[in-house]
Amino acid sequence: MAIVPTGGTMATSTITDVTPGSTAVGNPTVSKTQARIGWVLSGLTIAFMLFDAAGKLALETHVIDATTKIGYPLAAIRPIGLIALLCTALYALPHTAVLGAVLLTGFYGGAVASKIRIEDPLFSSILFAVYMGLIAWGGLYLRDDRLRALLPFRR
């Protein structure tokens, strides 16, 4: 549902259904090409996060080394992997994809803060999580008509 202004001088509005494929807010529906590109970008996000979560849950040596270098104790690695897996699952499901994207954004923000704290290189390390967030939100934006209605880009 979305609140769509009905006009007039008073601040009145009505609530209308904004379902995938509708143009209640004036946005065109998602084309097949946009939806495919969106799913490819989302698929990259999901694949990366599953790989990351699996490494943390399996306590792979390189994951232990990297995570403890950042300053996290060994006991925190599996819970972080579980959180990553949960956020990714929510992102992968269409009905909870926006919630998953919000949670992944928080997860990526924690990664950025951790990398800044240990003074890692900016473009290759610190901003990697920012790049992942842009890919995740870009994929969701291209495949979800409701998100496009909520955050329209004007021409």
C-alpha cells in the first residue's frame, strides 16, 4: 500500500494498493530486461553472502585469520556467520527482500566501521562493503516495482 496525494489545498490523501505491475504512483512497470538485470545483481549479492556465511560457519582458517585481525574474538565468528545467513535469506525471498536489504545494509555498515578502525586501504577494503550494498540495493530496485514506486527517480 502507498499513500497517494489526491490534490486540493488540504493535505488529504488516500491509500491505494501498489502491487507489482501497477502504476499508481506514475512509475512504469519493471521491464523484463530490468528484472533480469536486477535478479543477476541480487544473485551476485546472495552468492557472495552465502559464501561469506559458509566460511564463517565452517570456521575456515582464512576467515579466522581475517576476522581476528579486525579484532573480533574467535567465539564471535559463527554468530556473525549466522546473522549474515539470516539477512541473506530474508533478502533472497521476494516478500521480505526489502527487510533483508535493510539488514544487509547494517551488516555492511559494521564491516565498513571495522575496516576503518584497523586503517585498511580505502578503495580495496573499506569501500568493498559499500560496493556490495550498492549492488544489493541496485538489484532490488531493478526487480521490485514497489521499491521503484517508493523511491522514484525523476527524469
